[in-house]
Amino acid sequence: MKTPSLSCLFRALCALVLPGASPRALALPSASLLWRDGATLAIEGRGFPDETDSPYVRIPEKWKDAFPEGVWRNSRTSMGMCVRFVTSSAVVGIRWGAVALPPAHPQMAPGGQTGIDVYRRAPGGDWTHCRMATPDPKDRRGELLLNWKPGDECLVYLPMRIPNLASFEIGVAEGSSFDPPPPHAVAKPVVHYGTSIVHGARASRPGMAFPAIYSRLADVEVVNLGFPGLGRMELPMADLLAEIDAALYIVDCDWNMEVEMQQERYEPFVRRLRELKPATPILLCGGCTETGVARPQEVFAKGVYDKLKAEDPEKWANLHFLSGVGQLPVSSDATTDHIHPNDYGLAHMGPVYAEAVKHIIFANPNKENEP
């Protein structure tokens, strides 16, 4: 695939980040809106919608003791979750509250920690960023009111790093419609398991996490199971992933594993996932790199991939590999610390993954995946 030029990427990034002529924030009394509790809405990005003790957490309690404590703690965030709807209202409101806010991070913008992020799409059009807002640190509550073009689709990303989100509401004018959105290109979600980079660690706002970007570009729902520092391929995690009926599983853990750990865990994990899901595509990923050179972890992972493909071409026909080389531009400006991509790097990664996801899913037609 041809690498985009720096100028092209800059223009694309501006389109992703800057509101431009998007709907403006309003100073209206929120009491004039009819508010819907988020718990009653169809929240996308939930792998276990009927099993969690809160609609805003990622893993059911039955898995609490199966992984390191940090995995469980991080699973209590709403990372990757979003709500889509179409309304005839000329105003859209969002309110949310937290029990506690995460501590400030020197390499993370407040919007990437606690922000709500809103996009709009006209019928037949593309997604356009509207507005991001963060809660008041004093009372841990946030409210955003936007003027809206009736009939446009609204996409609201929930906060990435607020633990145990206390409340989330959508408001529209009384008497206006509140309808389901158009279905995605495939009915089942993409399940993306991995590291802090998958989680969206340095994104300036939720919509800039690269799984959110490729979700919009490929028109797929994504269940984000990124765990900062803890994407380490414990065998029970393969069992957990297999409980989600997915169109595609993405395994993206290289940055959290040394080769010695990969030697112990990588192949058994992939074999276990294939045993549990014999027909579902699996995409193994090398860790993104700004150097243009594959990391040792990718070399090992590619060796496992090649071994399995040669072992039984039919059994492993739906096993795929995406190199970390090319996910980022060869530039020290693409990351915050030469590991975690910033918005510039994430804007480059999103289209790379979108193309890989579309190629795998649509090259493997499955009646069960049809919307």
C-alpha cells in the first residue's frame, strides 16, 4: 500500500481533529430536553452486554480472578464504547458523571482521559467531528449541548479512562424522534485485544484512538479489549475472547511481551482461540514502530504465523498477519515517547487497520455477518 505523504496526513489529521463548521455548543437550559438513561440505550463496543454489573465496564465479574488484578481494574472503564442514533431534534445533549476521576497523566490530554466525544454523519455522508468536552473536576460531572441538523446520525464516544462511570444520558427535544442508526456493514463486532496502544493511551480524545478511527472507516463495531501494560496473552483470555461472537479477532500484544514470554504463551494462545473458534478469522499484529524495522517480538510472532500456515493450510486459512512496519510513518513525531502513537501516529494507523479489516471480513463472506 502506498504510504501517505506528510502533507496528506496533516490534512487528514486536521479533518479528524478540528471541529471546523461542526455543530456549536449551546447555552440552553438542559431541563428543556427529554433525557434517556444510557443504561437503556444500545451501547456499542460491549462484548458482554447481558453479563456485566454495569453497562459501562468491559469484563464480567466471573472473570475477575482469571487475570492479573490490573486487567480487572482497567476493565472497569468504558473504553471503546459508544452510542449511535438518529434524531429529528434540533438540539442534542449529553450528560455524564463519575465516582472518581483518574489522576492526571503527563503524556495524556484531559480529553483522552475523561472526555465525551461527538461525531455527526449526514445520510450518505462521512463522519465529521463535532465536539469534545470534559467533566468539571470539582463535582466530576459534565454536560454538553449541541445544535443539531435534524436527520443527521449522532455518534457519542464514552470516556476512555473514567473507572466505574456513574451516569450517562442523552437528551433530545421533547416530541422529536430518537431512532436506531443504520446497521453496520457486518452484524458481528471486531474484537481487538491488546495493549495500551489499543486502549488509546495517548489519544487526545476517544474518537482518535485508532480502533475508533478504523471502526468509522470500515463501518464495523469494535469491542476494545486493550489493557495498558497487560496485554500478555494469558490462556484464559483466549477463552474470554471466544465467548464474544465476533466477525474477527485481532491479537495485538507485542509491545507488552518480551520474546521469552512469547515463547511460552504466543502459540498456545493462538491454538486455543482457533480450537474454540474454528471458522472465525484471526489477525495477528506486529507492534507499531516508527523505525521502519520490525521489532524482535514481531519476528517471533511472524514465525509462529508461518509455522501454523505451513502446518495445516486448510485449518489456518483464516489466520492473517499485519506487520507493525508501515502502521506508523517513519518519523519521531508520530509518538509521544517512541512507543505510544500521538494523534498524528494514530491518524496513520487507523486507515491501515481499516484496510486490513475490510480485506479480511469482506474477503470471507459469512451469512451470519450480514446486517
